Amino acid sequence: MNIKETLQEIFRTVFEDGELLINEEMTANDVSNWTSLTHLIMIEKVENTFKIKLTLKELIKLKKVGDLLDLIQQKI
């Protein structure tokens, strides 16, 4: 499974939508269940799944899913 497929599975689990399809331009506004709490849960699952640590500075720069995909790629 590649990074995008793995991230998509994380999103489907966290946002409780088994058919959610992520894309590079997607933002929090595009996902109805994306709240501050689900955001924190999603970041924690990303860190645990990919065995990476994201800094607050890195997280603040994230504007869309493509930014997160790029950051994960850089970290692993």
C-alpha cells in the first residue's frame, strides 16, 4: 500500500466514512466530520502509522491533503 492509500484508510477510519476519497486539493472544509478533535486524532494516527513525528510548525503550514502527503513523504 502506498502513502496515499494508507492515508486514505486513516481518513476513512477517523472521519467514519468508508467511501471517502482523498485528493491533493482536499481541505478540512471538504469533509463534513472534520472537527478540531478529529483533526488531532487523524494527526496521531498518521504519526503512529508512518512512525513519524510532526512538529507544531509543520502542522501549522498544512493547508490541504497534498501538503500532508508531501510532508509524510519527506519524513519517511
